[in-house]
Amino acid sequence: MVCSTSWTNTAEQQQQQQEQSQQHQQQQQQQQQQQSQQQQHQQHQQQLQQQQQKQQHQHHQQQQQHQHQQQQEQEQTQEQTQKTKTTTTTTAAATSTITTTTNSTHASMMAQHAVLQFTRHQKTQHKNLRLGNNNNKNNNLNNNLRLSIEKY
């Protein structure tokens, strides 16, 4: 009877050891999954930041190009305006001056139109950047909330 009792104790001990080993393996798997999820989350965050930086860089380049175009248009308008300041006493010269003035006025209106378009474009770009930043913040909050829920 003593032998059977020690055999029973040994079987129970083996079963407990197996259960503990399984629990330990499950804990390790959970930790590995959490680490993997955290790495994926960090990679996603880095990708979002890189995209945002790229968009901001492109937006800055576009602004510089628009400003350069605007400056060229203003210089052309100033040149045409200076040409219209020449006055003559003959009828032919007066007619020519009127035509040049009309062309200069048209160019000035075109330049003003270009400035308005550029201003609208800037406002739209800034609005889009703000919306993009808000979307990134919301995505980050949602991801953090999801990770917190999954932990528990």
C-alpha cells in the first residue's frame, strides 16, 4: 500500500508539472504576441510619420514654386505698366498707348487672379494637413485603445 501511494503522488506531481509547463508556455506565447503587436504598432507609427513628413515637404516645395511663379508674374506686370507710362502727342501714338494700357490692365487682372488661386490653394493645403494630423491622432488613439483592450 505504501508503494501505491508513492506512485499516486508521483503521477499527481507529474500532472502538476505538466500543467505548470503548459501555463508557462502559454504565458510566453502571450508575451511574444504582445511584443509582436507592439512592434507592428511602432512600425505603423513610423510609416505614418514618414508619410506626413513627405507630404509636408511636398507642400513646402509647391508653395515655393507658386511663390516663384507669382513673383515672375508681378515682375512682368510691372514691366508692362512701365511701358504704358510713355505718352505721345500724335494720334497714332495715343492709340498705341491705349492698346498697351488695355493689355497691361488685362495682365494685372490675370496676376490678381493667380494670387487669389494661390491663396485658395494654400488654405486648402493647410486644411488638408490639419485633417490629416487629426486622422493620425485618432488612429493612434484607436490603436492604443485596441492594444489596451487586448492586453486585458
